Amino acid sequence: MKRIGFFLFGLVFLSTLGLWADTAETIPMLTILSPANEAPPVTANASGSALILVHVVRDDSGAIKSGSVDFNVSVRFPAFISTKRRWA
């Protein structure tokens, strides 16, 4: 009987350790890229999308400990486009 009691106590104790652990969350943001959104608007037959993933790690008080950002951008152009242009 004591063995079952120790086992149950250990199981409850180990399951509560996760309450004090760091938590991680991922915040996704999806956007559509369009020539109409340029300033001034461009009349090109191009399109694209961008998926931005923000990864945040928080401690047990909710304060941010660390984070990272992933960018996944996909574009479609009607013809070859040179990327040597420099934006100011």
C-alpha cells in the first residue's frame, strides 16, 4: 500500500512541475502582396504572399525571455526581374 501511495505522490508532484516551466507560443501572420499596395500603385501582373511566424518564450511570470521571427515570402512575376535595384 505504501508503494502505491509513494507512486501516486510522485506522479502528482511530477505533473505539477510543468506549471512552473517556461511556455512557448507561436503567433502567425499572413499577408497578401499586391502591386496595388505600392506607393504609387504599379500596374504589373505580379503577386505574392508572406507568412511571418513570431516565436515567443515566456517565463512563469509571463515576461518574455526570448523570441525569434521566421519569414517565408513567395512572389510571382510575369517575367525575369532584376533584384539589383536598391530601395531607399
